[in-house]
Amino acid sequence: MVDQPTDLRTVIGTVMGEVLVRGPLAPDEDFFEAGGDSLRAIEVLQRLGVHEEVGERLGTTEMQALLLEGIFDNASPSGLSSFVTANA
């Protein structure tokens, strides 16, 4: 499990970049401005849910629903990392 927000931010940025078929997103880069959309946001959350370092935090249905709502307001790796840390 990831304990430090910086590590979580890196994982999230990497996953977002993979979904967008490019390199990792910078910590403050907006997923949607980089080409993401709602379907790709769901894919990001699915990949994070099975990620061995992050999945334990995101495993519950309630957390996944919260994240789906949260990714739209916290669309950068840094923002989503802070959101996960505050709500996990």
C-alpha cells in the first residue's frame, strides 16, 4: 500500500498517462485538458482499483463511487491523490 501522497501522485499520473497512451501526467496536469473524457476517467479508476499498491485503498464500492465523482473535481494526479488520501 502507498503511504506517501507523493508516491500515490506518481502512480496516479502514470496510470492517467497509460490511459491516454502517452507518458505520465505531471502532478498538476489536468487529465481532461490532456485529452481525457468520462469513459477514460472510469478506466483510470478501474486500473487504480486493481493496482497492487493502490487497490487496497480503493476496493470498496463506496470508495469507487466517491472517486468517480471526485475525479471530475480533482482531475490532476496531485488533486486526485489528495482526494484519495483525505477520503480513504
